[in-house]
Amino acid sequence: MLLNKFINSCSLNIGALLIASNVAISTVAYAKAPVTVETLTSAPLKSELAVHGTLYGKQDVKLTAGVGGLLIYVAEPGKEVKKGEVLARIDTLPLELEQARQQEMLNRAKINLQFQRQELKRLKQLAKTSSTAASQVDKVQQQHDLAQSDIALAEIELKVIADKLNRSTLRAPFSGVVSERYSRSGKDINRADELLSLIDINNLEARLYVPVKYLKYIKKGMVLPISSGNLGSLDKTDTTVTAVIPTTDPRSQSFEVRATLPQQSNRSWAAGQLVDVVVPLSNNKAELLVNRDALILRKQGVHIVRINKDSKAEQVPVTVGKGQGKYVVIQAISEGSLSIGDTIAVRGAERLSTGQEVEVQQGINQS
């Protein structure tokens, strides 16, 4: 009798425990996972690329000797000159003597021409009375023509000497500063020998090299901000792109961009100075943007979790593009599987599987 009561009591307790366990298991199995969500948006993404550049004068040039001769003057490095100011002189005495000699050659040719003209006139008169041979007239005519040619050659030679005399004085092609001198006065030089370097301090441009994959983002006329110095005294200005040179260096895979600085009266920039350049990377194409926290990284790839109208999770595989701040560009691997306005789980999505019910937490701002 007592044994039966004990067995019945144990059966009731076990049954109660089984019922409680089933209720607990059922509660855990059907609990909704809490998530934080944001709305999938679309907009052109604006990002920036920081590169280094170097400042150059737009018209920087190495000036050479126009003629050979004895160098008697060269401007010193650091000298600031105006356009047309003398930078170097070459001794002109040999050219002046050559000019005088050639002038006398011209005078002789003119005297000879006058004589041949008179002789030809006399022979032609005699030829009318058959007092002279026709061959003699032809010979004098030839000498007359040669005298005219000698005059023309002498005049051309005088122009050549005058040009050499003009080029014996080297003048500044633009206003600037002499940065380097390669020859000193007293030295004999040849034509085309380098004499000095002149830098254009009034028209500076930044030259920078940008990876070729960003070629489509850079256009002539766009504004590039540049800066230089330390954080305590940072110099800043805006430059305008004047040239995009679409030639890629095979090793660096970059192309050259040139941007002009506004004319600076305070001389806060110098040729050869290194500057930091910010290149904006943006286009007018709208792209799908999602919060970086929504990306789930797995061995098989990247996916995000979309919450449908039934508050159930859906895993959507995506590819990730460039980003800015907390947002990145994404593209669904399956075309059309994502749309603007879709609700995307930002937090709490790491362990969600497709079809699992979720609960959007209250007080979350959706954008």
C-alpha cells in the first residue's frame, strides 16, 4: 500500500517536471531575437583620397647661351628679375668685327654692280651697230647678275650677324628668381650651353600622381584643396586642375595631375615645396549605401540581413565597394534582391538565419 502511494507520487512529480521542461524549451525555441535596424538608402557617395604633391613654377626653365663666346656677365642665384631684364652677356667684339667686315663686303658688291651695270649698258649700245660680239654682252650680263646676288648674300649675312648680336644678351623670358647658375663670367662657352635656371615664383602649380583607377574622377577645372606645414601653422589654399595627363607609369600605375595655385602676394608657397592634396572622389551615380555594422563577414563571403514585412530575417549576399564614414557601397550578388527602403539589421544580426523571427527594439531611429 505504501509502495503504491510512493510510486504514484513519483509519477506525478516526474510528469510535472516534464511539462515544465516542455514549456521552457518551447519558450526558448520561439523567442524573437532583438535587432537594431536601419533603412537601405541610395545616394552618390563622396569620398576623398589624400596624396602628396610638389610645387613647381609653371614656366620654370633652364636658359642656354644663344651664341658661343666669352661670358662676361651672369646673374647671381637668388636675384629677382623682371621680364626682359638682362641675365647674361657674351662678349660681342668678335661679332662686331665680323659685322664690319661683312658691311665692307656689301659695299664692294654694290660698287661692282654699278660698274657691271654701266658696262652692260655700253655693250648693248655697241651691239646695236654690230660693233661688239653677242657673247661679250652675255658675259657682262652674267657678271652683272652675279654682282646682284653678292649684294643679296651680304645683306643676309648681316642679318645673321645682327641676330647673333641680339642673342649674345640673354634676357628673362618672364619675371622670376634665378635659382641656380651653371657658368661664371670669364669662361668661354658654346652655343646651347646651360647658363642658369629661372623659376616662375608668381605662377605656381602642384604636380601630383594619382593611382590610375581614379582617373575617371578627376576632370579639368575641378578644385583640389592643398595644405602644408604643421598643425600649429597650417597653410591652406585651393588649386584648380589645369591638366590631366592620362599616361600611366608602368611601375607605379599612376598618372600626373597639374593644378594651378592662385597668385600669392605673401609668398607663403615656394617652388619645390611638398604639399598634401585632397582629391575628392565622387560621381553623380546613386549607389546603395548601408551602415558598416550591417556587414556580416563569413568564409563564404559577405552578407547582410534584411528584415521583411513579417519580421523575419533574410540573408542577402553582397559585394562591398568604397566607403565614407560609417557607410559603404554595396551591391547584391543576385540582381534585384535589394531595394531602396529595405529594412536592414545593423546590430544583433550575427547569428540570425533566414526565416528566423526578430523583434525590432523600441526607441531605435531608422533612417
